[in-house]
Amino acid sequence: MKKNNSTFNNISAFFLMLLALIQFTSCENEFHKDSVPEATAPPVINTVSEAREDVPVTQGVLEGTYIIRGENLASLFSIDFNGYPAGFNPALLTDNIAFVTVPLAAPYVNQSNILRLENLKGVTEYDFSLLTIDGFTEETVDGVKIVKLQGGDFTDTSSVTFVSGSEENGNLVEAPATILSVSQTEVAVEVPSGVEQAFIYLATSRGAVAQSDSYGFSYSIYIDALHPDWTTSEWGGTHDLASSEVALGEYSIKSVREAWSGLSFLIPNIPFDEYEALTVSVYGTGAVGDKVQIALNDFDGAQTVQPIELMPGVWNKVVIPLSDFYPNGGAPDTLFRLDFQEASNTGLAQYIFYIDDFGFL
């Protein structure tokens, strides 16, 4: 019995020692996993590639993700674009690869164009500019439709393409645009013939590609002429479908109204959920504060009519999400009528406004 107790005690001691060793090893491995590797030399950048295509570039797009290849990258504690810090996951760093996303707030115009990496042994800098499209404006000059892209850094722009449809649906169209002028913050191009709705892609010689918001319409109601499936009506005024006061193209709609009268657009039944927004350009001729309001389906009582400011002597382009008409629910299945009602509430005998570039997005 005494021998057996001694054997049991020896076995118990062995297992206690083994358990302690396992726990120590586990803690040691956990420590090494979570700690930042010790830097042995400053970081080195060999290439930077766009993550999806893995093609080397020297310019990035805001919110784009990139692969940095080089040396001594596992010990990084700072990655900056033009002095603006970028967030990154240290767990994804290796000595030769780092993944990083360009911050939306990183500066991109009038900058030194520097990608900067730092570890405890030093700093490296790499020539790397940033690109984004903030928005665009439209105009017509001598009958030619022109789009001006705003943003930057556009200095190295090589091409601008209007892209509609998709490969999946078999209707992809890529229409190159003629570039008219390039500056650091603006690029002007001719809109390719036949383009009604597209996304605009700007590519640079440094390998970056930026995409704009949607240009044009998914469904046009009026561009120089009323859509052939639509008709117009009105009460308390007159209108002209071929006025020469235009936002784009050759013609607009002139609406001459009495107070609270309106111009109606009568349409075939269109599924309400087929489009996301209504967009239109309006031009005022009266006083600051004049308004027109848009109503759907003969002033359907469930909706909230949407007011638009009529700026004197200025084309005002607005985009109204269709959901704004029904913030509390009750949206119809289809659309069959749109009304532009004069809503200035100033008691004048006559109000004149113009409508152009009208459609669904």
C-alpha cells in the first residue's frame, strides 16, 4: 500500500508539472501572438498594388484597399497617406506584406503625395498620390453636352469612360469620352453620343480608377422632348414644351402659372419600386423664396408633397428619393401622374418657371 501511495504521488506530481508546463507554454504563445514583433530595421516598400486586381499602382482611390509589399513590415505601428493616419490590422501584417485602406478623409489636392510607413527602427516614404471624384456638373456649349468632374488629384488623367449596363445582363456599353481640359481639381469631357444613363470612370496613368455617381437617367421623362409614352395637362396656366431657356440640350418646358395652379405629367403605369429617385432641373424667374411642389398620383393623400426652391435666374438640379414621398408608408404599387404645382403663396397674378432634364434614377 505504501508503494502504491508513493507511485500515485509521483504520477500526480508529474501531471501537475506537465499541466503547469502546458499553461506556461500556452501563455507564452499567446503573448507572442498578440505582441508586435520587434523591429530589426526600418521598413522598405517595394510595390503597392490595388487589392482586387493586385496590379502595382502609384496612385490610390479614397476608401480603396491596397497591398504594400516590402521588408520589415510586421513591426509597423504607423501608416500615413499625405500625413493622414490610416487604420490597419497588425494581425494581418507580415514582414513582407501589409494591407491598408486609404481613409476617406485623407487629403488629395496640393499635397506632397507621400505614403509613409514607420516602425521603431525608422521611417520610409513612397511617392503615392490620391484620387477621388466628389461630383460633377453639366452644361451645353454650342449644342455639345459637357460634364465637368470635380475632385482630384486629376493631374495624371489618361481616360474618361461612360459605362452603362453590365456583363451579367449582356448589355454592357463602354463609351470613351473626349477630354477637353484637365486640371488638378477638374476634368471637362464631352458626353459621348447616345449616352442617357451611365457611371463615369476616370483612369490615370498612375494606375488609379475612380467612379462617379450615376450620370443621367435610368428612365428619362424630358430631355429636349417629352417621352413619347407621356402626355401633359394643366390647370390655371399654360406651358410650352420647346422653350429655349435650357439647362442642357436645346429645349426645356416653360410653365406659366397662376397661384397654386399646376402642370401635370400623365404616364403609363410604372412600378413604384422600379426606380429609386426622381431628378429634375428647375429655373425660377421670380423672387427669392418662390417654390414649386411635386406631387404623385393626383395628390394621393398618403404622400408628403416635395417642395423645390425656384432660384431666380439659376438652374437648380434636385434629386428626390421616391421614399421621401411616403416616409410613413402607404406607397402605391404604380405611378400614373406627376404634378408640378406653384406653391410660392405670395399672391401674384403670374409665376413663370422652367423644367428640364427630368426623369427617374
